[in-house]
Amino acid sequence: MVNAIKGLFISCDIPMAQFIVNLNASMPASERFIVHMLDPTHMFVQPHVADFIRSKIAEFRDQNSYEKPQG
Amino acid sequence: MAGGDGDRARAPKRHKSSAPSKAALVDESAEFDYADDFDDDAHDADKEVKKRDFTKLELKPDHANRPLWACADGRIFLETFSPLYKQAYDFLIAIAEPVCRPESMHEYNLTPHSLYAAVSVGLETSTIISVLSKLSKTKLPNEIIDFIHASTANYGKVKLVLKKNRYFVESPLPEVLKTLLKDEVISKARLAPEVDKNAGCVRNLSNFLQDSLGGPSFSISKTAREIVSGHEDLLNGMELAAATEDKETHSFEIDPSQVENVKQRCLPNALNFPMLEEYDFRNDTVNPDLDMELKPQARPRPYQEKSLSKMFGNGRARSGIIVLPCGAGKSLVGVSAACRIKKSCLCLATNAVSVDQWAFQFKLWSTIKDDHISRFTSDNKEKFKGMASVVVTTYNMVAFGGKRSEDSEKIIEEIRNREWGLLLMDEVHVVPAHMFRKVISITKSHCKLGLTATLVREDERITDLNFLIGPKLYEANWLDLVKGGFIANVQCAEVWCPMTKEFFAEYLKKENSKKKQVNSFLSFHYYVQAESLDNCISCQALYVMNPNKFRACQFLIKFHEEQRGDKIIVFADNLFALTQYAMKLRKPMIYGATSHAERTRILYQFKNSPEVNTIFLSKVGDNSIDIPEANVIIQISSHAGSRRQEAQRLGRILRAKGKHQDRMAGGKEEYNAFFYSLVSTDTQEMYYSTKRQQFLVDQGYSFKVITSLPPPQESNLMFNTLDEQLDLLGQVLNARDDMVGLEHLEMDADGKALLKARRSAGSMSAFSGAGGMVYMEYSTGKGKGAKKHKDPSKRHHLFKKRYQ
């Protein structure tokens, strides 16, 4: 029998995929959201996590970018 | 989602390109709207807009002919395309601090310190105001006029005079001295007055000026000229007469070790009686003259002349700092200054190599006799002969606190006892550090000249230089020097190297464990660099050893060596990476533990052999190693967010190359030097990299971003296969912490210090090239930025959206 799961298809570059994998691994087992890793740049995740991942990535990038302070 | 890196928010950097268009827009209507100015504190944004609304400013009818905008908050904007640019620039550089100088529009800031510098080079309050209002497109706001008056009114009322190895605070107005003595710091620093038997003209009026403070008394020197002529102690009288125009001078002596504190208290932000330090060297008959002249072939360039004229404006020598880019000929300025003063000169450099270079420069440009110049380093202790001489040494040699060998103790004693005409300080940006202050208190000099290329530090101690040395006398505009062909035209590029999958996975793991240590992820930025580096050393190793970065580096070396025949310097702060890269690519390297002899040999080969075109340097190469042949720099790792290091490294290739006419605008070679910074994307390195570039961006340089290096078809590079990459990863992970760690540099210290192990457990400071200095993320000014991300409600509205 075919099992269908509603989910979200993510396509990104290799480092970001690793970031998401890492994020997934840091969650408690019940909250892990990656359904299937398709290849190094594509994955299938639970549908409800889009905003969460987005904000985490934004936070991560913000840390790595410098803004000139206005004196 | 969140695909490539193209959408990365790097707004501030790109913003500068919009400056010219803003200028054009502003030209049409006098509206100054800074709402688009980035501000970290979003809830302040409304206030900011109001504060920076200059619609009220009255535009002069002939505003198109005038080159600058002066705003009420002290900011000044200069149009570089104006026909009056040159004159306006010379004037502005004297009265204001340059903030940002891209191609078409410069930003300056009027500060009490900059105005202090202005009056100290001889500009008068009324001149400043009248010239500024002449150049301004708008009527000068009253705030600015008041500000200039307030900042300059007290200038010149107090003098610091060095007489016979003792420091005196002098003023024609006893009230001023009384005000000063009310200050706790100054009254403590004061030495008890004594009757000076030698100088008959100095009477000690101990009963004079008794007041509530317990009777401070000033020595009053009658220095009226008619008295002098009939006086027995003619010399002393003359000296005093030269120092002042007034009939009476009141003075008190201060403790030499407290001079710095006293000066600091007198600065505009404290008591506001900035001290004037001038040296009337022509009339100084106490100290013997030194016979030296500039050789005729030494022709100072226009900007060198200009900087010297600021220093010797009224026939006397002023203490201060001259800022010239690396490679623009700072040494000639220093030597010329020494030749003009013609007194004993103590020249301080940062290490033994640059001591040799300074001694060489003195011999090259001036007619000084060989036995009048001596070097004093740990392995080269030349006795100095004669009454007056030039001594070249390092900061460490003078400041060294431990036990010295007998020889050097003698020389130090000599240095301590001598009254130096000129104290010449190279790379003065390292001076504020604790140990270097000692140097200034040990050596007594009439005039101090600081030379530097980068007047920025990541801590706020750069302002200390105002009282340690003096105001900034001159600062050259880098882009103008490039246009004039005096320094090389450098193409700066940031090469983005994506992390490989395996390295990035490890990096994230390390970051997670770090997160646990530093309880809040976001507070990471404000940690003093020392701490974050400790936490992150293994992270750093990962992004530095990123195989893609290695491949990019290898590709660039190949390209420049084979296709252009360039000489390349590769910089790596991380010792593990330095050795790995150098061994894999089979290139020579120099780091802290490399002996002086070997360094000299490698540098010689690099300069002369066609076989050796690439060398790897650790941070020992940052300052003062003169490698004029090199024209390409590849930076694979760096000291976090240090803007100074970035600028110093760029300076290694700034020395102009090739024929002069080729370098001029429209010449054959548009760019003749290249500066590559290799950055692993999605890591902390991106943050640091942008921060580091800030100084150069403010000087008008632009960084090109290269994303596709090495080209995919290039196949004979290392680490092509996954196996090789995994092998490297294993090495990085297994490397012991001390191997991955940063290099600890013992700077050139006294002989005894060098007998200890070379790689001693130095502090952060030692290897940053400036003892005692703390690297800190901070925002210039109000310290707003320091709390940048702590409170999400204060985030800029653009970023708020992302942080629901």
C-alpha cells in the first residue's frame, strides 16, 4: 500500500543543507522534522517547520554578517 | 529555500556606492534626509530622523560653487568633484576627522580633538569659522560656531615645558594654574617647589597665592627681555623668553611619571585646557646640535612636504602624529623631521628588522656620519658616541622591565638621562598599549613625532594618543595618492569559498558545543576576542582548512606565478594552517620561531631568485617587514575582526611599482597589485571579514566579491577527491589544540628575555603585535553597538521582520 505524507520540499546549497540537518539533530527525538534526505542539496521535511527553519537560518546568517556601527 | 549566497545582507558595504547619487540629489534641494542611514536602534530611528533634518538650513544663492555641507551635528560632507576640492580638503583635514572617504563624497566629523589639533597647527578660531562658512553651501548653523568657539577658546593657555630634564606646567595666567591644581590628579602629580639656585630669575614665592587649597605656590619666572640681557644666567633666560611672549610666566613642576595623566586631565573632555607642546629647537642652545642634512637626492613628495609643514608651522616643532599609508614614504618624513631639528633623535620601531631598516633609511636620506647613528637591539648593542646622535631601537628594548644585561643597562641609562630633541615613533598605533606608555615616561623628549598608516584600533585606546603624543597633524587621502601614482593601485577581492559538506557539518557541531559554553548564542559577539578565540580555535581551524579554500589559494598562486610572474605573499595567522598550506604547496614560510638568519635568507631568496615567488607569512609579516617586490597578497586566515591588520597587510603591497606614467590614470596597468582575502562562506569568518574591510572601505577602496574560484574545470588542484578531503578533516580534528592554536609571538625584547623559550605563554597582546591590547567588538562612539543584538526590540526595523 502506498503511504502519502504531506510535507515540504527544500532545495538549498550544501552548507545550508548541513545546517538544517544539524538543526534537526539538535532537537529532541519527537520534534525532529526531516522526513527524508533526498540528496546533499534536497530534502523532504514536515510541513509546519518552514517558518522555524527560515528564522533559524536568518539568525545564523545575521551572526555571520557585520554591520557598520553608526557612530 | 535560502539558496546561494547572493542574497546575503551586506548592505552597509554596498551603501557607499550610493554616495555620489545621493550627492546629486542633495544638490537639487537642500533637503538632508538621513532616514536611510542605517541605525542599529530602530526605536531611535524616529528621533534620529528629526535630529538629522536639516531642511531649515539656509542655502546660499551661489551654493553650486561651494564644495561642502556643514551640518549642525558637526558632520561635514565634501564634494570631491568640486573645483575647490583641493583647497577645501587641505583645510578640512586640518580641522576635522575624516570618517569615510570614497571617491566622490567625503564625510568628516568636527570633534573637540580635531579642533584642538587645528589650533595647535596654528589656525585661529576666527579663521576656522570664516573659512568654513566661506566653503559651506549653507549658512553655518549656530551650533557649529558655538562648538568651535567652545573647543578652541582655552587652547594655548597652558604649556608643558621640558627644562633640564624636568617637566613644568607653564601659563601666563595664574588663575588657570589654580584651576588646574584644583584637579586631584594634577595636584597629586605636582612636585614640591624648590628654590632653583641656578636660575637666579626664578623666585620661589611660597607665600604668594595662598588659598584654601593649602597654599599652592607657583614659581614665577621674570622673562621680560630687558631683564634677560643683564642677567648672569643668560641661557636659561633666553630659553624661557623664547618659550613665551609674556612678561611673567607662572609654572609648577610635575612628576615626570605623571605627565601623561596630567595631559589627559587637560584635554577637552576633562578640564579643557589642552596643553601646548612646542619645541623651539633653533634657539635651544643647551642641547648639542647634530650635524645632519637631507641629501640633495632626497626629494620629499608634495604630501610629505605638506605633512612636514604642519609639523614645523611656525619655526618650532610640534608634537603630533602623521598618518600616511604604508609604502607612501613615512621614513623619509621621519628622517626629514630629524634633519630639521638637528638634535639627538631617538627612533623607536617595532622589531629588530625594522630597526635595521630605519638605520638604513637614515643613512640613505641624510648626510649623518656613520658613527653618529647607532642601533640598540637585543643582538646589536652599539654604544653611541658623541654628544648628539641618532639612536634606533625598539619599543620593547626601552620598556623592558626585567633585569638587563650590563651593556644594555648602560645604554638604557644613557637614553634615560639624555634630553632628546625628537622622539620618532614608528607604527605609533601600537603605542597606547600599557608597555609602550612606559617608553614615553622613560624617555624625555622635547618633541614627539608619531608615524602610522592606520590610526584605528579595535579598542578605544586610539584616543589616548592625543595626550600621549599629540594631535594628528596630517592624514593623507589614500585615493589621491593612488591617483598621483605614489602608491600602488590595488584591486581588492574577497573570494568566497563554500564550505564542503563534511567540514561544515563538523563546524556546526563545534559551534553547538560552543553555544553551550557561552550560554546565550547571541551574546557571542560581545565577548572579548580572547575568549571567543579560545572557544573557537577548533572552529577556526575548520574554516581555515576548508578544502575549497585551499584549492582557491592554490589556484590563485598558480595563476599569478605562471601567468603574470607576480611575487606573492600568503598570510595565515593560524599556525596549523600555515604549516599545512606551506608544506602541501612546497613553499617557504616564516613565522615567529623562524630565526633571524633564516628569515633574512628566505626574504633574500624571495627578492632575488626567480624560483621563489611565493612565501607564507604568519602575523610576523604584518608590520614593518619591507618586501617591496611583492604585489599579490592572499590572506587565508586573519586575526578576527582587526581592521588594523587588514590595512597593514594591504600596506605590504602598496609600494608603487613599475613605471610612474603607467600607474597614472589611463596608464597601461589599471591595477598592479592584488589583495585577495579568502573567506569560507556561512561561517564566522564572513562576519570578521566584512568588519576588517571597514577601514579600507572608509579609505575609498572597494572589495570585489569572487564566488567561483577555482573554476570547475580546473582539475589538477589538490583535495579533488572526497577521500583526500576526509583525510584532511581527520588531520584537523586530530591536531592537538596547541597545534591548531594561535601563534604566540615574543616581540624583540631585551637579551635576557630572549634567552627564555621563544614560544612562551604570551598573552593575547603579545601575538597581536601590541602588548596589553584587548580586541573587542565595539562600536565607535556611544557604545550602542555593543548591545547590538541583546534586545530584539531595539533592532533596526529592516531586521525586525526576520525576528518575529
